Amino acid sequence: MTVDDTAPALLSDRIRNALTDEIARGELAAGTQLDEQQLGDRFGASRTPVREALRQLAVSGLVELRPRRGVVVTRLTPGRIMDMFEAMAEIEAMCVRMATNRMSPLERSRLIQLHDSSAGFVAAGDVDAYDAFNREFHELLYRATHNEVLVEQAIAIRTRLTAFRRTQLRQGNRIIRSREEHDGVMAAIAEGDGDTAARRMRAHMLNAASALERYIADHANG
């Protein structure tokens, strides 16, 4: 079925998400060449949303542009991915510790509203909606540090992990566990306990890494 191109941003997201899952599952192996025309035919899309999807994958480091070869799936080892998650866990812990002490009442209110809104996505099992919420939730925490250098660094490494942070939500009941872990972080923030919030955020990120590892292993074996 052909998909209408009138909403190219939404279609490019759909293409990006589908390719992300296939790369994470190993269905698109490192070195695989991605052809714009073939992808367009597959998704019933013009080249515009396909190119945008590939651009977003390149920013995340999942594909790269090679002379005379076009777009190629990047060789990114599981060990490298886990190293990035470990680094992200420490950065996120630092961010939430600082944010607990520095966020304004308005930022705290917005964070609570965001967290509350995620219950519906979990109940519906809507991974894409929860993933979009999750990005906004974590980025609000970064910005609540009121440290622009830290915000830049956090967003930079998060961008490299965006695809994998989304994919790990598909492992078992990870989406439920993720929200429960957010509950713990929010409780510590409400108590003004930055150290506890940091410990819980670090555990949250390492749990996400473990879920991704299990997801990849399950699909590699299946």
C-alpha cells in the first residue's frame, strides 16, 4: 500500500524507526548498502522522506555516507554500544543531581506533567509515543541543570544512542519498567534528594542497556 507523502516528516520517522529496529536486530548487517529507490518502493514514499530518514540515521551513527557506495550500515559492535550507555548513565546521573537542586518551579511542574502523561502510552503499549515522551523528559532534565556545556554534551551522546534507547523499549515489559524507574527518580526529585535521584537515574540507564542487550541476543538467536 502506498503511503501519502503529504506528511513527509511523519513518514520519514516511520522509515527511520523501521530501519533502526532492523539494524538493532541484525537484519541489516554492517556494510549493507541502503538504496534510496528500493527504500522508496518498499515504504511507498518519495525520495524526500527516505533521504530525511537516512540523514537522521547518519546523525545517530547507524549509517554512513561512503564515496561511490552511497549509504552503508555502520559497523557498531555491541561492546561499543554498551560503552556509550555506560557513559550516558554517568552523564544522566550528573544531570539529574544538578537539576534536582537547580530546576525552577515551572520546570518541576512541566516534568511532573510529562511524567503523568506517559501513563497512557504505557497502558496502550505505544512504544513510539513513549519514546517521544522519553526524549522530552530527559532533555528537560538536562536543561534544568542550567549548565549549557553539560546540556550540549548530554544531547550529543544521547543523539548517538537515540535509536538504541528506542529499541530497548521493545524488550519484554521494558516500557513498564522504564516508567516505574522514572517514578523513583521523580520521588527523589520531589524530596530534593539529588544523590538518590542520581543513583536511580544511573540504574535506569544501565537497565536500559541490559534490556537492549537481551533484545539483540533474542533476535540474533531467533
